[in-house]
Amino acid sequence: MSVKLPVTSGERLIKILVRNGFSVRRQAGSHVVLQRGYTVFSVPLHEELKKGTLKAILNQSGLSVEDLLN
């Protein structure tokens, strides 16, 4: 059984990603670009991220849903 994706904001997700070793590279409008090594991706600063967007960001970052919940 898989763990259900939580409802989270872009700002909260960025804080979690920074705690996991990512750094903020720049911001373009409502999107923040994060980087760790050669992994670069953007996170939208929305109040509530859609499930597909959240799942794609977790896949790109290499984090699991359990990492996000802890």
C-alpha cells in the first residue's frame, strides 16, 4: 500500500527541499529554481500544489513521499 500524497504549498515544499540539501538558485516570477549537484528543477509558489506537480517534483528530486512527511 502506498502512502497518500499530502496537500502542500510550494513555499513549504521549498523549505523541505532546502533541508534535504537543495539550494535556491533563482526565482523567475512565481517559480523558484532549486539545484543539488546536476539536478535542477523549478517549484511553483502556489498555495496548493496539484498532485501531479508534487509527484513530478518528488521524482526529479529523488525524494519519496515518506521523506516529505518526515
